[in-house]
Amino acid sequence: MDVWPGNAYPLGATFDGSGVNFALFSEHATAVDLCLVGQRGKETTVPLTEVDAHVWHAYLPNVQPGQRYGYRVHGPYAPEQGHRFNPHKLLLDPYAKAVSGQIRNHQGIFGYDFGDPASFNEDDSALHTMLSVVVNPFFDWGHDRPPRHAYADSVIYEAHVKGLTMNHPDVPHEIRGTYAGVAHPAVVEHLTRLGVTAIELLPVHQFVDDPHLQDKGLSNYWGYNTIGFLAPHNGYSAYGHRGQQVTEFKSMVKTLHEAGIEVILDVVYNHTAEGNHLGPTLSFRGIDNASYYRLVDFDKAHYYDTTGTGNSLLMRHPHVLQLIMDSLRYWVTEMHVDGFRFDLAATLARQFHEVDKLSAFFDIIQQDPIISQVKLIAEPWDLGDGGYQVGNFPPLWTEWNGKYRDTVRDFWRGAPATMGEFASRLTGSSDLYEKSGRRPIASINFVTAHDGFTLRDLVSYNEKHNEANGEGGQDGESHNRSYNHGAEGPTDDAEINALRLRQQKNFLTTLLLSQGVPMLAHGDEMGRTQLGNNNVYCQDNELAWMDWELDPDQTALLDFTAHLIALRSEHPAFRRRRFFLGDADHGGQSDLGDIVWYSPDGAEMTEAGWHSTEQAVTVFLNGEAIPDTDERGGPILDDHFLLLFNGHHEPVVFTVPDGIDTTTWNVVVDTTGQLPPETTWETGSEHELPGRVVIVLQATPQPELQQGG
């Protein structure tokens, strides 16, 4: 076989139309063998003799896309020094752009003999592990353009590739659960009908089914167990594992872009699937354990773990940072994705021990001309000391606002003393973001996500029901921070079901009409249930998949959600780019500011009112006081809105406030579902609202008012 020296960059396997350049980083290896794997598993070994700056490389002129390969890396096996080299293990390329197969829970993939962690295992892993694949990078993108929706105009839909499509009756069986399934017209039509602007996919980087789950007959459904940061997960491919998954993923992105929908990836750069010191040797551990992983300072046989998964990547090592940045750029430039949500992002900011917003990770993101221009969403916590960092990420970033989730849940279950904080969350959480120069768009608002109860289950179950996970109920959220329909609620089944539906509408209305960026969890728009399981990470079955067979209540909820998203889209008052000032003479009516808070009796809110246990409030949004301009430089004007929230479990009488330059209000949102269409209320009129309800009133448009934005 012809072997040319090749180049040290780019890392990975790069096909140029004639052959393939292979390049692998390992600082501590003594030798590296490239292994080309044939159809029946036969290996052709190519020793890599060229080494530049710890990168081992060669060019093979006759290798073509579809070729499977791996590496055998030689060096010391000295765990106490941080080294775990073992040439008996066929290793994945960290830069592989496609992966074939899945691991089997066999002793061969481990560096030690079962029952003796101090031993050195010489079993060959080749028959039990995954293989890297050379891919063809060429793809006809046509006129693909990223939608580039402004954050303020965005509605994010968190979804799982398989869960979204596996049960859809209009998606052909052969492409259900795949990238092609997401791109099917029936799924795209649902997303566009709903009105979302971006789909945030749970991990699609190549991940591993944990051996302990395989032993239980379960699997890693969510995918937070990455082993390949540049490879689309092969389990979501309808057409093959030899590079077809790359083409299929690109086709999905192209189709979604044509529908005006952005693609955001949930990415897991904080750890890998190799686990702790007892985990398998699949890639990084065998290539250069001491360079890729953060080890305990005076006990290098063990891993420093702030993720709860057994290991954390060494974020102060330049090649770890390079891998992450190369991965991010690849997904933007080659796969055309529009942004990223970073799992346990606080870990990425730990160069040493503390979370540091001046860390190298933030620095390289900030200065990168490609990555700094896409959507960057942090999950702003991890499991280490000081890991809860909501509000503390740099200005370029947006954040999952965990305080929004908790406060809104507390309000709708009637928890005392939440009124003031509820007001802050509803208006964009200026207490968290304004001090760092950020705007309401820094807050990614959510009530539910993949991790926890679905919205329907949130209002239906007081306790989790995770028995199917086989962990004795010790996994998942410890309790349900939502409405308990116990002693203070109805007991009749029909009334309970009606209240549950109303509570779902209350949450959706609050979420979609709050300032900031709303995120829906897939299926919440149509009452998806997991039967009380709030941690379906290992449930790749009907329990976790969306059920598209809807009853009348679910269909009504879907229509209701689409109406809310349309209302948000049509009215800049609900998606302001700057925080409210609240003071008078800001704009519009001379005696009112951009927002005014009223007690249920129609009087402006007093200090005592904020501490009321009644949990009821009216919010006035001044549509003439939006501090922004449209693309032509003119002021953005909107209608006035009143939002009436009754979070109390008892009925409350609301008076439509006076002193606003309108006398007639149209009911545009009614979570009771009882008011006739085109209902109007007059200024000063009184209305008894049942417990747990939202009513949204829109001022009758004034003839001279023209909307913008």
C-alpha cells in the first residue's frame, strides 16, 4: 500500500477526491498504528511514522469514502501516572465524521480484567467496538441560507429525533426515528403550523449505549453520552452507517431551512462516554488519557468529575479546546446548523476548580468569527462546587433560566410570596441579566424540558413514577413543583381533568407571553404524557415517544398553543429587545410607563399587594412605549394589552383598570375556554375569574395606530 507523509492538519480523516489524509493527536504515545478495516473485519495496519507537534499523520492515496478504520496506540499503561495506553484496543478517531456500529458490553472493550481493576487486559476489542468511517464531504446545498431569526423573534422547540417521529402515522415506517423522518413533510408541517422558529435537537453527536443499561435491556435514549464530537449519531440514520448518516443529516437541515426553521444542537462537550476509571477504553482514554481528561491532582488513576458521569474533559489543555472548536466550526460550516445548547456548561468554564467566566473556553468562543455569530445557549450549571451559575455567563451567551422554571411553577401551584419574583421572570429577569449588559433575550424561558415531567404530567402527578428505570425511584427530580389538586382543589374527575387542561394552558400562556426566548418541550403543545416518569433517559419506547393520536382536548391544546405563538409573533409588546423601565413619561401615554402592575381591584399595585397571598395580578403592557425601531428607523408601535393572572385556587373578582386610553378590550386568550369568541370587556367592568386562570385582553385598535416591527 502506498503511504505518503501527509499533513498534521486537519486532524481526522480528510478525503480530497483522490485519497485520505489521516492525522491523530497524542502527546504521550510511543507509536501509533492506523488500522484499515475490511468487510469481514480484517485489519490492514499502517504504522504512522510522521509526527509533528504530537500529531501522527499519513496520506493514503487510494483510500475512498466508506472506508472503516481505527487506531491502536502504544505507550505506557500506568494509571497512577495518568496513562492508560493499550494497543489491544481498537480506538475511535476523536475527529471521525461518521461512525459504524455500536459497542457491546464485553470485557474486550475494557482495559482491565473484570473483577481486577488493577490488571491489564489483552483481549482485542475490535469485534465489540465501533469503527470510524471516512466520509465524502461533498454535498449539494443549493441555495441553502440560514434563517437567522433574531433571538427576540425566536420560539425554540426542544425535540428528540426518534421520539418526535417514531409514532407519526404519516411518516413512512422505514424512516421513522431518523433524520429523514424529521425532514418529512408531515413533521415539518406540524412545526410550521405550530409556529416555532427553531428545533433544538437532543444530542445527535455519536453516542454510546452504556454497558450497565445494556445489561438491563435498556438503552441510552437521550444520548448524553458522546463519543464522537464530529459524527452524527448513526442510530438516527435511515440509509446506512458508512457515511450515509452525514448526507441524511445535511438533507434534514436543508429541508428545515427551506421551511424557515433553524437547527440548534444540544451538545455535550463536558465529558465523554468512557466514564470513570472503571469505564471502557473506546477512544480518548487509549489515545492520550492524561491530555484529554481532568485527573485528580494527587491521584491520577481517578477522574475529577463535575458532571456526574465519571469524567470531565481537561478544559485547560489546548488540544481539548481545539477539538471542541473544530467540532463547533464543522457543524456550522459543513453541516449548516444554526446554534448550540451546551450541556452542563459550567464544567466548560472550569480551567482549575472554580467556574470562571474569563476562562479560555469563553475567550476562544468570543473571538471566533464563526462560532460567535451563531446562537449560543448555556445550561448554566453542573454538579461541582459553585456550579449553579444562572445569570453569570458572559454577554455573548443566552442561558436556560432555571429560576424562571422554578418561579413560574411555584406561582401556578399557589406557593406563597412568589408575586415579586414572578413579575421579574415575566418581564425578562432583569435582576439576572441587566447588570452584565445583556437584554431580555439572554433568558431562555422554559417550564419543562426533556429532563423532568412533561407539562401534562407536571399538572397530573404529585410524585414521580420511574419504576421502569430500575433504579428504585432514586433517579429524576425528587418532587413535583407544580399544582397539587389535593384538599384545596376539585375532587370530581371531570373537574380535575378540566383543571389540568387549564393549568397546561396557564403555563403555556405564561411562557409564550413572557419577555425573553420561550422554549417548548416536544409534545407539550398537545398534552404528551410519560405516565409520571420524569427521567426517561433510558426509555427508548412508547413511554418516551410522542403519541400523535390526539383526543379532542389535545387537539384543542395544540390549536391554543399555535394561537399563542402567533399572538407573540404578531405583537412586539411580547418580544421586546430591551427591559421595561416602568417609569412614567417614557413614551406613549404621558401618565403611564411601558408597564404598569395592578391589583385585581384595578388599583395600581402597592407594596402590600406584592406580598398578598391571593396570587392575583393584572399587567398592563403599553404598546406605544416599545424602546426600539424597525428596519426603516421608525418607532415600533403596538396595541395595548392587559394580562390578568389568577394563581389563587379560589375565584377572584378582577376590575378592568381605568386610566388607559381605551374603553373596550377584546379577549384574545382565555385559559378557561368558557368565554364566547369575540368577547369584549369594558374599562371599569368587574369579572369573577375562577381559580388558576389567565385572561389576555387586547385594546380595540385605535385608527391612527400603526404596527411595526
